[in-house]
Amino acid sequence: APGLLAHSRMICTRWVLGRADESMEHQRAALDLAREAGDPRSLALALVFVVTGDQLLGQPQEALAHAKLGIAICDEHGIAQERAWLATYLGWAVAETKDAEEGILQMQASIAALRAMHAEITLPFYLGVLAETQGKHGRWGDALQSIREGLAISSRTQDVGYDAYLLRLRGELELVTVADATVARKAAESSFREAIALARAQGARAYELRATTALAKLSP
């Protein structure tokens, strides 16, 4: 349904524009419309966007519930791609609330499933979420590799909407992985400035703010 799709897409768009409250309003509207429609595929797709909003808003408990609901619908009706998308978020929620190792493994498995389906359109973002989770739990080398893969995919597909996010994460990882402190700061500063410039050009205020905050923390 056009209204459902519009609300679903606005969940992420409003968050990126720095309007988190509006993002949450679109979440509620998308869920209500999907339930009214009664179509399993529409509900599964709406839940993908809803759980994306949960992740962006830092709500792992909500993501856990929405991802589980969506996966159950996908399993019942044989919906493959939406299931893989949802499973990535389920892994993130598990890592945040229960078991980091189990959650990371789940995320890696669902990303591998998306690769097998040649569903690359959202992979840079999912690889960023994976990298952020890996980095949070001290797996910095793995996290940098995830960032490299995400940037390689976006370069190949020219879908650079998540590059500012990935570049900011790269800068944060450079600070803890580059042995020479001076080199690390210079590399991180370059990544942060690149992220800020790109986010500003795209009007992605949330990504710009996070990269600007990261850059400010480098100040003596």
C-alpha cells in the first residue's frame, strides 16, 4: 500500500534528518497500516523498517520483539529476503541484550545469506551495524574489515547513503588500532572530516552530528 510504504521509508529518512520524534511517529503509523492490510509480505517489510528505526534509536528490546515477530511471519509464509534483513537486527539486539558473541554470529550469518541472494542494496548499512557491534566488544580488526567491505560495496553500487556512517566508524576504529598515536589521530581526523563533509552534502544531520562529535573529542 502506498501509505504503508511512505510511512515505512520515512522512519529512516526522518532519523537521518535529525528528527527522531517524527521517526517514531512513522514507526507507529507503519505498524498500524501493516496490521490493517493483513498482507504478510507488507507486514514483514514494514517490520524491517520498524526494526531499522529501533536500531537507529538505540532500542534493542523493541528491536528484539519486532524482529522476532517479523521472522515468525516470514517463516510461516516462506518470505526469504525480509527474513534475512530482520535476522541481522535480531543479531544486533541479541548482542546488545544477551550474548555478544551469539549476536555477532547471527549478524554474520544473515549478512552471508543476503550476499547469497545478491541483495546488496542495504549491505553497507548492515556491515556498519556489525562493525559497530564488533568494535564495542573489542573485535577491532574484524570491525575494520566489515567497514572496508561496506565501503567497497557502496563504491561498486554507488549507493553511498551510508558512507558517512561507515567513515565515522572507521575513524573511531583507527584511534584504537593504529599503533602510533600521532598517526592514529591524523587518520581518524581525516575519516571524521570526510564523514562530516559527505553527511553535510547529503543533508544527513544525524550522521553529521555524530561525526562532528567524534571529531570534537580529538581536540586537546
